[in-house]
Amino acid sequence: MDTKRIWMYSIIGMLTTIVVLAFARLSFGVILPFMREGLVITYKEAGILGTAISFGYVSMVVFSGVAASKWGSKRTIIFGTILVSMGFIGIAMTPGYWVAFVFMIILGVGTAFTYTPLISLLVAWFPLKRGLVIGLTTSGVGIGILLSGIVIPFISTMFPVFGWRYAWGLFALCGISVIFIIAFFIENPPVIKREAADEKTANAREIYRDKAVINVSLIYGVVGVAYIIQMVFVMSFMIESGISSRTAGQLMALNGFLSIFTGPVWGHLSDKIGRKTSLNLTMAITLIAMMIPVFYPTFIGFSAHIILISCTLTGLFTLVQAATLDQVKPSDMPVAFSYATFYFAVGQLIGPVIAGWLIEDFGGFTYAFLFSSICLGIGFILSLRVKNRQHETVAVEGKVSV
């Protein structure tokens, strides 16, 4: 195993994740209060913008696997990152709400063509270390949230009118930089060719009908709902509850900082003690964390919420992805992962709309977070039924050398 290659590819994966997940999707919750004032929109309209990203994602995520098989994962990742960078530039320069809506869709499409092929590429290069590699890659989510929590409030304070536009512009510069890094340092894995010759790939319908795959996909779906609601609205929830925007930004930065480490830790731990055990534990802790601000929307309550969420949610993200790949043979992983990600994308599509409706018309942020807690409760029940096929795939992968 090439240790140098593992770390280089994982770091590049981390940088890509910062751009296409943290900046393109999850930073929206941090930038939302400032962007909402700049565009003069309601929380319902803000929820629709969040849904636009998810719509672009869900409409193309299944096709990303097909594109990667035809173009190669590297070209697909570069194409997706170019779209994301275009989305950043368009939002930064948007004259109004509907133009922003269109470029939000482009952000989602770009993410679809980037993240799924990226994970498949990394796992194909390092099959025996998939938990660790996915964990290191998803730690980019925490780094991106940390940077967003620090940079966005600072820029918006320095430039009250156009600060949110400058933030999107800064994201675009980061995206363009990552494009060149991927182009020069990432290669497609040779293991794919060997597997194609040695293994019979299952029919896509067989994978779609596999009960174990469906179960993990449903978990990924409910995690998608809870994850996006928390990321989009927790900053606004804190400010609405009387916490200053500066303090709320610091808590988001703390969330990002702690999240940097939890993905790799949970991923590596799951490689050792089993995916199911780790998944059950993280799901339970995340559920408890999500319920805290429902009953205690105070500084202490939000602090406890942020600390627990940051220690588990990114790890949960990592574990569900790894558990999905555990359910199938290595040659079937791109199809299975795209299928499960479709559920996740649907969850992220409907989450902001439901949350926006609950916030505006039903009972405020408390009911939105209660809804997220219910979703996580369902996810916990489903996680108890996960089949631990990790040992089976490791046995198969042990026969393949990179």
C-alpha cells in the first residue's frame, strides 16, 4: 500500500470536499442571514434556494456514475468542479432572487458530478482502507464549515451590503484552484480495469432491489433530511433565539473544527470494530444532540448541541457511505453508491422546504428541529437492521492489489 499516495489523494479529496460540499452546500446556512437581507427574501424563499441546490443534485446524481464510466472519474470530477465554480461566480454577481435560484441548481449539478465519482475513485484506489479514506475526505466538511463560520461573518461585518457576494466570490477562487490541483495530481485507479476482467458486475436492477442496499439507502435519506435542515437553519435559529451573529458564527466555527477529526476517527474505528456497531452509536448520539435545542434553545443548549453534533454527524456521514459500499462487490460500488446517494439527495431536496414551511407557518425553528429529530429516530431504527457485510467485501478486496 502506497502510504504517500493515500495521504496525497485523501488531502486532495478533502480540498475537493471543502469546495463542493462545505462551500457549495453547507455554508449556505452560515451565509443565509446576510444573503437573505441582501436579496430581501423570506425564510420560505430561502428554503426554496436550499432546495434548488438539492434539486440540481438529485436530478443528476444517478447519471454521475454513468458519466464516470464513460469519461473516467477524473474528467467527471473536474467537470463537476467547473460547474460548481461557475455557480459560485453566478451567485456572487446575481441581480436578484431567480437568477440566484438558477445558479443554485448549477451548484447542485456540479456537486453531483464531483462527489460521488470522487468517493468511488478513492475507494477503488484504497479498498482495504475505505473507512479511513472516506473519513479523511469528509473531514473537509468540518474544515469548510470552520472556515465559513470565521470568514463569512467577518466579511459581512467588514462589508455589510456586499459581504455575502464577496464570500461567494472567494469560494469561486477556491474552486478554480482545486480544478488545477485535481488535473495535475489525480489519476484514475487501475484497479477498475482488473476488476472488470475478473468479476461479473451485477445488473443495476439487482442492486436497486437488494434489501440491504435499500435499508442503508433509506438511512442515508433520513440523514440527508436532518443534515441539511441543521446546516441551513441552525445559524438563523441561534440568532432568532437571542444569540449574537458573532457568537453564533464562533459556535459554527467550533462545529467545523471538531468535525475535522470525527470523520477519520469514526471511519478508522469502524474499520476495526465493525460498521454496524459504529453506525448505531453515532446515530443515537446525533439524535440526542438534535433534540437538545428543541427543549433548550439557549446558549448552553446550542453549545451542547454543536459539540455533540460536530463529534458525530460527519462521522455518521462517513459511516453510512462506507456501509453502503460494504453491501456490494467492489465492481458494483459506483452503482450502489449513486443509488444510495439519490436517497440522500431526495432527503436534502425536501428537507429545506419542509423546514421553511414549519418555521414560517407552523411553530418556528423548534418544530423544524423536532422534525429532524423524528427523522433521525427513524434512521436509528433502520440502522439496527443493517447487515454487517464488511468482512465479506474485505475478503474480496484482499485479492486485489493496487
